[in-house]
Amino acid sequence: MAAEFVVVANRLPVDRVQGPDGEDIWRPSPGGLVAALEPVMHGVDGAWVGWAGQADLELAPFTANDIRLIPVTLSAQEVAEYYEGFSNDTIWPLYHDVIAPPQFHREWWEAYRTVNERFTRAAAKAVAPQGTVWVHDYQLQLVPEMLRALRPDVTIGYFHHIPFPSHHIYAQLPWRDQVLSGLLGADVIGFQRAQDAASFTAAVKRRLRYDVKASTVAVPQNDAPARSVLVKAFPISIDTTPYLELAARPDVQARAAEIRESLGNPKRILLGVDRLDYTKGIRHRIKAYGELLAQGDLTVDDATLIQVASPSRERVDAYVHLRDEIELLVSRINGDNDTVGHSAIRYLHQGFPREEMVALYLAADVMLVTALRDGMNLVAKEYVATRADNRGVLVLSEFTGAADELRSAVRVNPHDIEGLKEAIMVAVNMPRAEQSRRMRALRKRVIEHDVNAWSKSFLDALAAVSSSQ
């Protein structure tokens, strides 16, 4: 049955795990995209098109977590070339300001185009006449144009969850014009930051020579008036309700106290929570913390850093090397500073359920979000949402999308190690009254501008474009 509203994303919002009796069980996937869209999907006649996360797995459409799911099959070679190759070794580093060198391979591009066509066909089949399709993120940048060619009757939105680079960086992409045209198949193109939207329209003007006025791009059409495409920032957020509820639960609060006890009840717990990715600034953060210990500004009796680094893209060489570097750095700092009763860094290369994450947030006196470049960084908002006591300090990189909104955080340039050290010491020594003043302002912003406000603002814009046409 065709759906009025279809989400198209690289991954389905569920992961397949094996139950106690060997049966397949589908559990909600971790990650910001699923957390952001799940509430939206439960309120509409919708379907979700995506890959199940395993090569050569052919599945019929099914329902899980009350969401109708339409799986797209990828071969092992397509996973290597479309996903690990073009998406994560070409687009990802390029769009994150070339923090790591992007790789350009023609066979990866061909695989990317082929897989985008497959997602497009699945979406075209799934959506009802005059329906709406919302395409998500950098793995599927060609889908909007392809879908418009197949289904000109539908309204198409696209949301870009990662940064969009300035033109002098974007221009390195050999297929730069094709990607711009692919995105401009949408009626509304959303970015995390106004800066990203401006970078995109600047690329459109310079590469395609299309007319751009304010936030509108005029896309020429054969024998028809130009089609208007809205390009603007729609900062994504979180569903605050589960974080507020978990933070208020006595068992979660008890677990937070248990975490502090297990670390020897240090005066200050610092926390970093990231995917293990070179964009997250984990090395810079650990280096700064290690230097503070070496200088005597902090001691392991007084402070502990918990670093959660969940596994990510473990078959991509850059990520393999990153893990080795970080774990060597952690080992050296712990070897130089640990005592029998206290550890400098508690490093956790694993993911945790939401209950445990909230307990960690409650246990932490300082949250370090020091990404070198990030689309948004929802961890910062999750930490703020849990702090009903208005205690705790958020140290936030100015290169995250969240920095545009969370202005009461301690802002930092993570490339500046001395500045990062100073920000950590400011956070560690911040008086309670100032903590409370800053945290109240942060929580007001996060709670008022939650995921429902984000999705409503985007879908309202999409509906306005649809009705005007």
C-alpha cells in the first residue's frame, strides 16, 4: 500500500539482532537521525526506505516499532564502493573541511549513482500520488533529482545532516555539478546552519549559474517557468521527553552515583561521548587533558575523564588508524598518571543504552563536545536536557552546529590546545551560581526547540511550497 509520507535514508531505523532462541529481532537503531524522525513517523501514514545494514540481505517490506519499512538491498561490492568508499571516504572528509584527505575514484562514483537510483525506485514505488518524500543526508544526494524525473507529482524535501563546505573545498569534487543538480531536485533543502546553506547557494551560483535570491534558487526547466527551491537552515534537535523522564528516575540517579563511586568519587568528572571519528576532536581533547595533568593543574585524585568512543566504520583505514592513535595516547597518559585507586581516563570503546548514557550525563560535572567540524552534535543537547538540577558545564566547539544555538556554553576552538586547556579549567572551577545561570539558558533553548519543533518547521516549509505550486 502506498504511503502519503515516505522517508528515504541510507539505513532503516532498526538493527537486526539475534534473540535468545536464535530468532531475528529488530531493535531501534542508535543515532541522531532515528531519534529525530521516529516521533514524526509515528504521527503520519508513512513508510521508511533504507538499507538493513547487511550486505546481500534481501528482505520483503515489513513493520517494526510500528513503522512500515521498505528494505533496499546492497551487494558487498556496493557496500565497499558506495558506502565505505564514496559516502565515507570521499564525501565525508571533503564536507568536513578535509580534516582527512578525501579519495576520488570513478568506480566509487558509479556505485554511488547506481545505489541512489535503486533508492529512488523504491521511494517512487512507495509514495502515494501527490504524496511527500523526505530524503536524508549525504549518502543520497542524487535521489531528489532522480525522484522528480520519475514522480513529478510528489513534493520532495531533502535534509543535510552534516556540514556543507565552502566552495573552494567543494570544488575539488570531480562530480560537483552532478551533486548540486541532484540536490536541487528537492522543493526544500535544509541544512543545520545558515553558514552551510550559504555555502550551498554560493556553489550553485558559481557552478551552475542559477539565479539565487535570498534563500530561493530558481532552477530552469525545459519549456516551463523556473522552479523555485527553498534553501535554508533548520537546526535539528532531540526528543527531550525520554531524557527528562530518565533523568528523573531514582534508579538512573542511583546508577549515576554508582558511577562516581566506581571512579573513586573524584571532585570532577569530565565526559566525552562520540562516535570514534576524526571529526570529533577526541585526540585534541585527550591531549589537552593530558597536558593539564602533566602540568599539575589537574590530578587524578581530583579529576577523571570518561571517554565513550562508540565503534564506527571499522573497515575504513582512516578509522582503524584513528583508534590505534587514541588508544596509544590514552595508555600513555594513564601509565604516567594513574594510581592504585584512581585512573586519569576511563576509555570505553563501545556503545551504551540510553539509560546508561543518561546516568553518565548525570554523573558528569563537565561535558566536553570539542568536534573539529560537526553538522549539529546532539550529544550536547542530550546532556543539557538531563540537567534538571541546573548543574554541570558544557564546553562546546564553535565548529558544531549546536554552537549557533547553545550560546551559554563555554565556547572553544578545539584546534587551539592552550585555549582548550583554559576552557577545561574554567569549566572545572566554575562557581555553582554561574553554572546554574548558564544551564538554565541552555535548557530553555533545548526544551523549547526540540525535535518536534524541528520537524514541524521543515514540514511546514515543505507544505507551503507544495501549496504554492
